[in-house]
Amino acid sequence: MAKKNTEEQKRLDAHYSDKEDWLHWGPYLSERQWGTVREDYSPGGDAWGYFTHDQARSRVYRWGEDGLAGFTDRYCNICFGLSLWNGKDKILKERLFGLTGPEGNHGEDVKELYYYLENTPTHSYMKHLYKYPQKEFPYGELVKSNKNRTRQELEYELLDTGLFNKNEYFDVVTEYAKAGPDDICIKISVTNRNSKEAELHVLPTLWVRNFWDFREMPFKPSIQKSKARKNPSVQIKHPYTGEYNFFFQKPDHLLFTENETNEEKLYLQPNDHPYKKDFFHNTVVKNDYRLAKKKQEGTKFAPHYSRKLKGGETVVFKLRLTSGEPKDAFDKNFDQLFVTRAQECADFYEGIKSVANPEAKNIQRQAFAGLLWSKQYYNYEVEQWLKGDPKVSTPPKERQHGRNSTWKTLRNHDIHLMPDAWEYPWYAAWDSAFHCITMAYIDPDFAKKQLLLFTKEWYMAPNGQIPAYEWNFSDVNPPTQAFAALQIFKIERDSAGKSDIDFLKRIFNKLSLNFTWWVNQEDRKQNNVFQGGFLGLDNIGVFDRSSGIPGNAHLEQVDGTSWMALYCLNMLEISIKIALEDSSYEEMCTKFFGHFIFIAEALNKRSEKYVGTWDEEEGFFYDKLVFQDGTYQPIKVRSIVGMMSLVAVLHISKATLDRLPNFKYSVDWFRKYRMKNLKYMVIQEFSDESDLLLALVPKDRLQILLKTMFDEKEFLSNQGIRSLSKIHETTYSIDIANTSYDIKYEPAESESSMFGGNSNWRGPVWMPFNYLFTTALKEFRDYYGSDLELEYPTGSGNIMGLEAIRKDLMRRLISIFQEDEHGDRPVNALHKETYRDPNFKDLILFYEYFHGDTGRGIGASHQTGWTALVANMIDEIY
């Protein structure tokens, strides 16, 4: 069924037909630019220490900007964000605060309360909620308390400080409504949630990104006070964007300064003038406006409003950034625009797929909003970063051979769906693939462009490797791009009635290069058993696989081999879909089919010379250490590493095979040849009159693995599939080369420091892997139908078909965010009382992963990237 032609859909259509640029402005301002690799010019690569939160208010960024509830153009030239002061903090609140990796007892973590409430694909309407304490913000307490806690203890959160217990806080709601592609109306509504009067200073801040300190520009941009108009305003002149006007209601003060580093404060060097980046902090906090009155232009500006709000009172501030010159910026049409755009937002989501259940609809809407709010401008040009800029000092020589130094062709200057705009304000290639799957529901064109972006010559390395993530582009992320391409294709086909074969051709051609890189780089002995490194499951093994293998051995990874098998089948399915339209691709079907056969054989076979990774006695796939002398040692950890073998499955109908006679002939030839030569069959149940099932595991092993997966004593929890079996509540130990290694089930925050300690695959529920499993079950269902039924949960005596099991699994995952019989959501397990408050009750956070026993949210609190996959599940269930 095609999507309804709503007003928002019309804007999307106008944008992608190049009639109007509705995506010129959006929520592209990062929430954290400090502490990133691209801002790190230290000799040793200490990104957290080189550019700190404390320095951020006084020091200019090189590669981007950040702000609170912010908005910017697609190249981050002109930026807007909130600045607030409660009259008690030592600094203005103009960016989100959080702990660095070394400060947190479980790694980096934002320590704020903020929520993404609404957003449309063109960002024609956006709504953001920030909760600001009325007492002094506990910066020092948060750092000290977390630093003193062990890895066995919970993190110390902002809600744990007690600041919100008596409703002593402000709700700050920021709304954006576009009157046109370059006409953005802004409304900031502040509510005092306490019963007592409270003071608040609001500084809606507009500034220009600083290029002039690093490179030559046609002219230095400026923000200047405009001549008298009905509404006070400033004019922005910029060589890259042209002129804009910024209108606002009459303020208490007009504040101008320069977006330039305070050299005196940071480096004890004399400043050339007093109007530096942190000028507003000193002015407002010290209540000294003498210098401010002398400056009427700059590159950073804010109208300053000081208000005392009575208990329960709401005050509203109106602003407008536009390339036009309205006679009255805040006439009756201004307020009506927000009502209209909010309704159009609701109409758009109803037009995609109407969700009848109000609670499920709320969860899905906030998931979509969080995904869209995570769109961020990302700029990182490695060669320039290594070389340094002409107007500043040369970077240290150590970086020429340090982090990312081999990625000189990487030039990123684009909008990305970030995993978490604070904790992960940079893309991760495999995360982004999952983000695009959910984005396909609301903006398939953006999803396709985003996925293709990673295959562009200024992203992909000349050898075909796709950059992993900012901290190490050379690391190995799971190859999820082909899987995502198929999901996007199918979602757009089913929801909009469009089968974009051209997109599949483009992604297929580029991914063929990447596939070849994988085969050449990660198959050490060319036996179709893959090693890799990170592969997304870095923190699940008994040792950190990215840091080298003990015993001078190499590790044959079940998940590495499974990922490649899935990659094969995804490329096969893509080539089939293309070949049905273009017969020249039929040969590629045979290529990837043959490659899959060899990988499946390598994983499953057992011979005198080679022992595979399947353990017949225990009915599980285990990683295997292979030493230089040819001896091997299995690592008997029951985790989703072994379960990953289930996701590599593809059902091909007889009707499709009949339309591809050459491919069908190849399939039959392979089967007969392997039968004749007594090779592992792979294809077990196939005849000229049947469908074809390609699966990495044969049916008998499939049933054994699913029995284990659906066992609540092992993998199945009330909120989805755990990443490590509960049988490892008893620690598993292994001796490798005279060194003891161990692992145990940890349902929540990691007790291990491996990989920073902020990412735990040792028990919690992760949304992307559960999504992969539900997708695999669908393929098995399509082939077996009612011929395969299983006990679910294992030991319950309840026999169910694969479709019923699949839907129950999705319901378990959705239930993480739903109210239980007590009105509590599992995701909020640690702060139930707070989230029973009417002003918190309907707010949803989409965490990075979830407690393996309770469903409590853990890790990055705004990982609405891949956790937004819950929106896809809601679409299916409701």
C-alpha cells in the first residue's frame, strides 16, 4: 500500500525532485564536539584529555560545533542552540555534560535529562524537551561519585542526586516549525515544575562556525544589529550561506561576542580583545554588562532574557531565522504555524502506517523522533587533519603514523544518522546500516543515500574497506550494508509500492569491492573460515579479539564466518532481484551461491584433517583457537557468537528459480556434484519442483540451536534474546598458553574494562541482534511453514509455529518500553518513582542495550540509532 500524500510527504517529494531544498536546515548540530578524535591534536591520541568539556566553552572547534537542542544548516555554517542559567551554576548551560571514558566506572556517559519528542523527515516540525535543575548543577559530584565507584557498582546518574525529587526543575521545550525551506520559526516554552517561584535566564544563541582562524575565507562572517524594525533583529552575513535575518522579542540585553578561543584563560597568552567564545558566561554569571553594551556585532549573538517564574508558570520566547524580511515576524501566522506543523507531523505518521494502540504509537513516534534528531553534520578530512591548517601550528609528528593515518583518502563532509549524538557523535558503519532500516519507513530516499555514502570513493578505501568508526577506521565492523540494502528495498516496496532496482544495482556494484576485500583480508588460510577482529562482538569473548590473540594463535570465529555467510546470501538475494529485471546479473547469482556453499561447508564439516566449530556433544558452535603447530583449542562460551550461524538463511521460491534457468541449473549441478563426491551437501531438501532453502546450519542443528535459544535458563528473557547464556552465571574459565581467562554472565553494566568498559555483550539484550534473529525466523517460516514447530519457551510444553514464536519475541522486545501491570516500564527500572510522575510518565529513552533479566536500559541513553528498530517491530505487531 502506498503512503498517503500528506503535506509532509509533499515536502519530501519536492525536496527529492530538486524543487525545494527542505533539508537545508535541520537538527544537524552535534551534542558533543569536544572529546572527539577529529578535535584531537595530541601526540598520543588522548582525545578525551586533549579537548575537555571544561575547555569547550572557551575554545574554538576545528571540525564542527555543538549545542543544546540545536539547529544548523547542512554544512554547519550558521548554528543555533539554547543557553540557560538558573542563577546558581558557575557557568551557563549551553551544552550537555557527561563523563569521559576514564571518568565513568562504566565508560563515558551523558549526565543530563533530555528527550526527543517529535520530528519529521524534512524537519518541518521538531520538538525537544530538556529538564534543567533549579539548584546548582552537580558537575563535580557526578564526576567524583562515578570515579569512586567500581565496575561492580551502578553508575551514578543525575536522578540519583535528588535534584528532581521535589520538582525543583524547569521543563524547557524547544520547538522548530519551518515556514519555508529557509524560514525557521522557533518557540521556547519554559515551565517551572516547582510550586515556588524560581529564576531562569534564557539565551537563545546564534553563532557562526569559525573557519577564519584556520584557513582563508572570502570575508569574515558577521552578525550585526539591524536597523529599527517592528521586531528587533540581527543580520547574518556569510560568504557560504548568503544573508539571513534573526528576529526575536525584546530582550533584557543584546549580547555579542566572537566565536574565538580565549587564549588568556586556556594558555596564559594575551588576548587581542576581550570578546571571546566564553564572554557570555562571565557577563551573565557575574551580572556585569558594561563590556557587553560596547559591542554591537560579532560572530556569536544572544538576546538575553531574565525571568522569575511562579510555581507552575510557563513563559514562551519566540524567534525566527529566515532569509526573508517579514514585516511582522511574530504575527498570528507564527503561532498558527506550530499548530499546523504539529498536526501535519501527526498526519504524516498516520499516513505511513496507522498504529491503533496509543502506547505503542507513542513509543514508535519517539523512536522515529530520536532517529531524526540524531542526524548530525560530520566533517573529518584525514589528510588535512594530519597535515594541519595553514594558519595554526603543525600537528605533532607522532600522528603521521598514529590513529587513522592510512586513511588519507577519507574526506567526510556530510549529514549522518549518528548512533548517539552525545556518546557516539560519529558514525559507526554497521550501526548506520541498522539506522537506515528504520529510516526506510519514513524517508527511504535518505536511507538509500546514507547507505550508498559509505561506498563513495571519499569514504571507502581504494582496497574496498569501509571505514569502521572514528576511533579506528581500520577496525573491522560486521558487513551489514547488504542486509540493510535489502531491508530498505523491501520496506519501500511494501510501504510505498516502489521497487528501486537501480538502488540495488548501485549498492551491489560497490559492495562487490568490499566483499572481495573481506575475502582477501579476513580469511587467513583461504579455507572460508573468517577471523576478523572487532566484528561487533568485541566484549563477549574471554579476551579482547581486537588486541591480538594469546598463544600466538589465530581465532576461527563462528560469528566472523556467519557474518560472511550472511553477506553472501544478501549479495545473492540482491543479484537475484536485479537478475529478474536484468539477465546480465544472473551469473552473479551463481558466484555468490557457490561462495556460500563453501562457507557453509567450512563451518559444518568434520573430517580427519579438520575439526569444525560445531560441538556434536554440546550441540553448539564454539570459536576455536588454532596454534602454529596445527593443534587447536575450542573456547566453549555459549553466546550469540555461536547463535549468529542462524541468521545466514535465504528462502528462494520455485517461481523465482523458474525465472532464472541458468541459476537453477547451477544449483542443481552443485547439488549433484557434491553428492557424487561425498561432500557436505548444504542443500538438503531440494528438487526440481520445490523451493530452495539456503541455510548455514542444517535442519537438525537448527532445531538444536533454537531449543537452546528459546530456553529461559539460557538465552530467552522476558525482553528478548540475551547475548550470553545464563548458564555462565557460573564463571567459565580457560587456560591459554599458561594464562587463565574467564567470562561470566553479566546482565547489566560490564564488570570488564575491555573495549572501554562501556559496551557489554556479556548478557544484556541488544536490539540489532534480536532484529537479525526475527528476520531469520521469517525466512525459515517461509520455507518450512507448519512443517516445523517447536517447544516455546523450551521446557514449557507449549508447541508453536515459527511465525507465532517470531511475533512473541518481538512483543517481548517492545515490552521493554511498555507499561506493565503496575504502570512501570522495564526500561526505567532504576527510577520507577520518577517516571510515575505525570511530567515523566510518557517520556521514552532508547538505550544502547537492556538488562538481560529485567529489561532496564543500559549504556548510551539516546542510542535511538539501532534501538529505533523497535519501531519496525511495532509496525509488524500493531
